[in-house]
Amino acid sequence: MTKSLLLLSALTVLSASAHAAALPGDAAAGKKLHDTACMSCHNDSVYTRKDRHITDLDGLREQMNACGHMSNVTLSKEQVTNLVKYLNEEFYHFK
């Protein structure tokens, strides 16, 4: 029984790690862009509040485009991809 629980725990961790790796983008580049472009309007609490409106990866991508539009910043497709990867790995953990 203990071996089964240990194996199940290991598979769960590996599965989550594999999914994060499967998401395209460069999280380090996303963090760098986030820290320079996004933090001028808000802090990290927007991602951790209980009433957040983002519920999936598509919603996160849409929000990145909306933020760019509202702040008059043009984000390339690669920048949005990098931001989504960083934010998902750091805060959201969507599958």
C-alpha cells in the first residue's frame, strides 16, 4: 500500500512537471517581461486574489492581450506566449 501511494505521488509530480514543460514559451523571458512591463500597473496580488477572473489558459492569453492594449504596449505573439508560460507556472497552474 505504501509503495502504491509513493508511486502515485511520484507520477502526479512528474505529470504536472511534464505538462508545464509541454506549454510553449520561455518562462524566464516571460518573468523578465512581466517585471518590466506588468509591474508598473499592478503587483502579484492580482494573480493570487480569491476573486480572480482568469479560469483557464485561453482566458490568460486574452488577458495578456487586453493588458497590452490597455497599457498601449504592443505584445508580440512570442511575448504573450512567454508571459502565459511564466504566469501559469508561477501562479495559475492550469492544465
